[in-house]
Amino acid sequence: MDTDNLEREYREARDQLIADVQLLVLIDSNKLDPFNTSNRIASKNIVKRHAELVLKRLVEVGQKIVPG
């Protein structure tokens, strides 16, 4: 993969991670379905897992851009 593609992939992963964190804040603020705690917890767990996967990808791509 060339550097331009890696940098694009890195930016996309970074932006997705930011979006995941913003969504977690929104879920925690109780503005999404404030009376259904089980749905809120399930949603939060799904978003947290996705954020973990995105962060892992972000690190992998970053290591390819800057080895070591």
C-alpha cells in the first residue's frame, strides 16, 4: 500500500473513532431513549466494541506509516 492510501485510511479510522466517542457521550447523556436502560447499555456496548476495533486498526495503519 502506498503512503497516500495509508494516510487516507488512517484519517478515516481516526474520524470514525471520534464519531464513536461522540456517540458514547450522547448515549451516556440519556438523550437517546432515556427510559430504556437495557437498550442504552446494549447500544453502548456495541459502540464500545466498534471503537475498540477501529482503534486497533488505527494503530496498525499508524505503525505502517511510521514503523517502529
